Amino acid sequence: MKELLESIVKELVDSPDDVEITEEEEDDRTVIFKLKVAEDDLGKVIGKKGRTANALRVLMRAASAKRGKSSIVKILD
């Protein structure tokens, strides 16, 4: 799932080499993805009124639900 998020985000940003994703398991069913991008690319990942960030979260929830888990995507400054 981390690879899915990484490939999507790298296509959105101007500096794909600066994309960093850490994956933490909160419990047996919940995975937290912490996403860090270059400062200039932060707006591209969040999108207008947060629509891009929301779409990323929906995609990750759907992918993790298929595996019987839930996911949280946090975008770090």
C-alpha cells in the first residue's frame, strides 16, 4: 500500500525525489502513513480546498479495506 501512495504522490509533485513516506502500525488493523514532500509541493498534494488530499485518503482507505485494515494518511509540513 505504501508503494501505491508513493507512486501517486510522485506523479503529482515537481520534486519526486523529496517524497518521503513512513508507515506505522497503530494496532493490528490500522496503518498510519506519514507523507512528507518538498515545501513547494505541499499545495499540490493538498489541492484546492483539500480535494487532492481527500482523494488520496479515500484511495488508501479503499486499498486497505480490501486487505481488512484501515488507513490514515497524514501530510506533514
